[in-house]
Amino acid sequence: MENKILFNLTFIGSGISSTFTLYNTLKKLEKKEHGDTIRIAVVEKFESFHTGIPYGERSGSTTLLITSLKNFLPEPELSEFIDWLNENKQWLLKEFKEQGGPLSLEWTQKHHNDLENNQWEELFIPRRFFGYYIDNKLTALVKKLEKQKKVSVSYIRGKVIDLNQDNGLWEIHIQDQPPILAMKTILAIGSLPSNYLWKSKKRIKKDNFLLINDPYKPRLSETIDSIKKFAVESKQDINVAIVGANASGLEMLYQLNDHPNIKEHINHFYMVSTQGILPDSRIDHKKLQQFQTVHLDGLKNKNSLTASEIAEAVYQDLDLADNIKLGAYSTVGVVSQKFGSLLEKLNREELEIFACHYGNQIGRRQRCAGEHYADVATVLKKRKRFTHIAGRFSDIVPKSSGYELVYTDKNNTPQNVELPIHVVINCISGITLSHPNNPKLISNLISKYIIRANESGIGMQVNKRFEAAENLHIIGPLLAGNVIEGKAVWHVEHCGRIIAFSKMLSNFLIDTEEDVELDIIELDKAEGINAYDHLIKTKWNNNPYYVYDYLSHHKSKNNKILAFNFKVNGVSTIVMPMILREIEISKDSLYDIISPYGYNGPLFAKGTKESIIKKFWEHVDQWYAKNNVVSEFVRFHLNANHQGYSGEAIPTLNNVFGTLMNNFDNQWDSFVSKVRNNYRKAVKEGLSIKFHKGATIQYHHIGMFYDIYVSTMKRNGASKMLYFSLKHFENLILKNKESFTIALVYKDDIAISTELIIHFDNNLFAYLGGTLSDYFNCRPNDYLRVEVIRWGIENAKSHYILGGGITNGDGLYKFKKSLFPDSTDRVFYTGRKIINKAKYDELCTLVFRGNCKNELNTFFPLYRINPSV
């Protein structure tokens, strides 16, 4: 390895995903004040860099976008691109006119006023414009940073055929060139190659027959020239078959009709596709008013869904649209929005299933295109020169009269195209990762188990850092079939998605100063609640102690619920819900803040650094100071999230953190003898237990739990804070069923004892419960806890967390500890912080009418010790 060149980063492939990732990485390096020069290599097997197939020379200068510009690019990239277009439109349009034919001229004439007035948003502009823009943008940044000696970028023309990892470095083998080394490698090779028809050659020419298996290899202009030469040399008018009705198929139909000297030699165009339908190009407002997403709407009130249920509802609603002849251009917005919101209810496993098996299937039924493409087919059809066939390509058979194209129809019956075919253009989708004709690089990596295909067959398994292996990152279409930032990913060719993913990946490529931001989510309006719910479900595994339905009990006239969402490089890294309380005894607008009842405090993303935690508390404290917050009280979790706290974290109560053994017999032997005796007594009394979990929970189960719980609260003179309403429990449990179990103990068919159990991270948390006092002698408490332990073991749970007593070592604690005498307790910490000491002292003096001791380890905040306040 001594003689090999070492790069910090090496990009394999130079398409649009690679380019945006490189650009965003360079923007991070631009902020670095000092340090060694970062060496970057970009390896590309084709001639042009930075543009890939769609936006570069391989697609030519006259191919138009498949969507309008406003739907192609997100902000702020859209505005930046439009500014660039305004500055460069003269030479861009000149080249477009020179390279194009009558359809290109028609496009410029039709949109003359828009182009003159710089109204670009609604236009389906030439894709090459964007290629020029991104190339110009990246090249300028590279030159700037190379001049500052922050980076050195090497462009290598060559085909990567293999990767090996040795001593933490990636050895990159380039065909017919010496290998190079990289500390981190980014695999950005774009979509998998086309699935060739008939023969395994990119182009086949025979007498009176031409097959184009990849119209973009080496470039579209050469394909057009070859068809032109073939058409001119033919002794008769020719018939053309385009296999596939995707974007490439539409582009080929458009391009052939944009060249008069080709078009005049073509007798008939055939298009063969599975659905037999061209992508839609117009909204039918009248029929859209009749259309309703009946099946998707029927799922919106279900709390638990599967990927297949959502997909089936989409198919059924799209069938309804087909029945009234309403196309995808009309329905794609409403259908996508509806099923997109339902995806938020899926757990990670179901999201992966949707990404791998359903996303692309739905996409094929929602294809849209611009009018310029659809109109070509419409005009040809009116002239009886275009036929669209619903079927799958089967074979090409030489006949005496010419070549016959054979396909199978929807009934899987072989059929043949009516006229002899002279030119076949392959525009079907690419191969899968299991295909024998995979690129050599991919085949080698899979065979060595360096990368693994996911169930989509077209994407690779990656982790949260976009890694398929350590320091081997994936970007672009090969991300299909993954769940990224809580969202199912099945198509990574939309520019907005590419830009978003490239920004995420750039965060993992360079160790730079993190961009941090404290976002305050206010939970007193639907917009904030929806944003918070989405965040907790997608990023934080729907932690039941943090869902809004758990927090909502604390909302009141003087209490406002909010959440601190701390983002690092744009990614939610720490979240903490809190209750902002108005201090009513003060004449000033003063507040204090407290965490909700139960285990809470900040949630940290796995691997969050101490420096980030410190910055989080610094930003929170700054917000407190600006918003007249006098003091803070935090109930921490049992997961050590008190570490790094900027106030004083006080060990408050020992909590029983019971370890569940592999079998119940061993667990039974570990109980203190009193527990076993009380359990035996309960069995003799004829007690029984029922567990209601997930979908089995009904309103009457919650009602039985609530009646016992309230009677217990009253008997014990519990704090008002613990008097949750029945409505609160119904909302919390029924909207989050998978996180809860209600255990009910019965005596003679009467529910006498209960416990509401929270599930999270394979643990059981004893949340709230109670027992009817008339049945104490039956020992229902011991019976309930022992049966919960048995049930937990049977369901492969790891721990049963019982909490502590009112004070350390009291009777309640001892009862809980008797169930797990050998388990190590965990300490429940509370955090106390005085932000504005002068105001805190004023408030205490006001309450006590004189001096008072402000000790943090007593009741806090001290000015609220008076129950009337």
C-alpha cells in the first residue's frame, strides 16, 4: 500500500447524487478555519463529470424535464437556479434551438412570453440547462477551495471493478490503472444497468433490423444518428417499437419526432408497456371532484396498520379512478398525501416492507409527464401512426417479411405486433442486484459479503450513516428499500430527495464544527402537535413517555406544553418536552418550567457526544433567560440522561429495576418467601388475571382500570397531579395501543386490582394502578405482580421496572424490592436549576414573608410549597 495515492474521500460515480454530496461536503469544508488539505478523488467511467446521464452529454441538449421546474427542485435551490437561468438564458436557448428540431422550436415559441419575462417555474425546461448549472456551481466552489488550499480534487476517468478493505482503508481497483486508497468511499454509481432484450449486446444491427438496448450508451445523440442512418438507408418506410412507457420511452418517442429526417421515414410507432397507458399529463378538474379516496380514508382512524393494508387501499382507490377514466396527473397529489400520512403509523419493520415491495409498484401507476411528451403520442394516434400495447416483451422472431415482435398480454397469452418491426428501442427498467449481468464492482462486493442487497432487489442495506460497510457510504438509487430518518425510501431519482439525502450524508463525511439549532415546538396548536407527533414516531420510536397524548394532561390555562428539539446538522439529536408554568403570585410575567410526571428529561440519539449535550443545555438555558424562566425542575429517566445536566442532578429515589430471568421457576425461587406465601394465599382465594394488550384493549377495560385507580388515589390522598381524567387515559391508550397493557385481577368476576403497563425497549414499566381496599386480605397486589412477571418472561421481556417508594426504604419500596431482591436498583434523579436567582429569592420572600433557605435538595421550587399557589 506504500506506493498508492491516499485520499480522504473517494466518490465512485459522478452523477447528480455524487455531485450534490460533494458540493455539500465542500460547503462544510469552506467553513473550516484551518487544518490539512482534504484530498478528494472522483472516479467516473464516462467522459463528463458532475451531471450523470440525465443532465449531461449522454442525454443531449433537447431532452425536457418530466416535471415542471417548480416540482423538480426544492427551495432554496430553485431560486438559485432561476437566478442562474436568467443570467445565462441567451446562450442556453441559442444552443437549444440549434440542436433541436420542430418540436424544440415549437416549445420555444409556445413559451416565448414566459422566457422573456423569466417565468420559469411552470416550464418543463431542457434538462441540460440544469446540468450546465450544477457543473458550473461545483466547479467554481472547487476552484475557490483549492486556491485556499482547503481541498485538492482529482478527477479520474476509469471504471472501478473492485474494492478491498485493509487496515481501515479502502483499496479501489480501477480497470487498467493502478489502485488508489481512500479513508472513506462513497458509492454513487446511479441506477442499475438496463435489462437487455433479446441479445446481451447494447446494439444489434442486421439486414432491415436495428435493436437499441441502451439508448444512452454511449450517448443519445449517437443513438439518434444510428437510427437516422438506418432509416435513410432503408428501402421502405420503417416501423419502430419502443418497449417501456417510462421517462426514457417518452423521450425516445419525442426525440424521433423532433428529427424530420427520421420521422418522415417512419410508418408506425408501437409502444409496449405492462399497463398499456402513457403517463398522464393533464388534470381533469371535473372528474377530480367526483373522486374520493374511499379506501385510504377508511384506514385513517386505525391505530395499527401494515404496509400491505396501505398498499391495497392505494390500489383500490386507483382502481376507482380508473373506473371513471381519471388519470394519475389528477390523482397523484391527493393519493400520495393520503398514503404518506398513513405511513407515519407504521413501525420500522413495516416501513421497510413498504419501501421494498410496494412503493415502486404504486409509483408505476402514478406516472405523470409534461404535455409536450403526451401530445406527440396524441397527434400520432389521431393520424393512426401510434399504437400502445398492454403487455410484456417476449421475443423478436425473424420472419421472411421482416422481424416480428412477440409479447404476452395481460392473460399471459403470446401475441405478436401486427406489422413487421424494423427498429426496437429498449426502455424498460434496470436489472436487479441478483442479475448475472450486474456490474463487476457490484458482483464482487456482494460475493465478498461487503454489501448486502435488501428485499427490494434494487437497493443495498445501509445504516443511519448511509454505510453499507464501515466507511463505505451509499448515495443515489441504490438507497432504495431503506428507512432513512423514519421515512420509507423506494425511489431516489427525484432531485429534491437527492439534495436532502446528500446533505445528510455530507454530515458523516467530514469532521467539522456541527451546525446546531434549538427548535421550540409549541404544543398548544394542531400544527405543533402534528409536527411533534411525527418527530416522536419517526425519530424516537414513539417512546410512550414522550408522545403528546402522554403529556397533554398537564395542559391548562396557566400551563403551556412545549418541546425542545435540538438539531445537529439539521438532524433531531436531542428532544425534551417540558411544561411552562406561569407564576401567578408574581406581578411580572414570570415562569418556571417542569418536566411531565414519570420518567422523562432529554432523549439523546445514540452516540450523542458530551460536547453536543453541553451545547444543548447551553441553548436551553439561554432560551430560559430570554423568556423570563426563573427555575427548572426535571424528572430524569433511568437511562443516565441526567449526565451533562447544567443544573444540579440530585439522586432522589432508588427504583426497582427488576431483571426477568429466562424461566419462571428460577424467578419464583428468587422471590422473598413472603411473596410466595402471599401468592399461594391469593390462588386459594380463587383470584385470576387477564392481560389486555394492543388491539385487544377496549373502552370498558380502561373504565375498569380507571375506577380502581381513582378509588386508590382517593384512599391514599394522592397529589392532584396524579388525578388523570378518564378521557386522558382513553386518548393515551387507544391512540398508542401497542405501547400499553392493562392487567386486571378478578375475584368472583369482579375486577379488584389493576396495573397499567408501559412497553418500551423490551421493558415493562409499572405505570399506574390500584387495588380495592375490601380485597386486601386476598393479597391481589402480590398476585398481580407475580403474574405480570410470569407474563413478561413468556413474552421474552427483559426487565420489569417497578419504580420506588414515596421515600427511600419505605414500605412500598420494600414490597417492590421483595420481588427482585437480587436485581440492582437504578437511581431516579431529579434536576433543579435556578436561572434567575434574584427573582427566585423575591418569590420565596413573598411566599414566606421574610428570609428563607434556598436549598436545592428540599422542596423545589420553594416558592411553590404553599398548596394555594
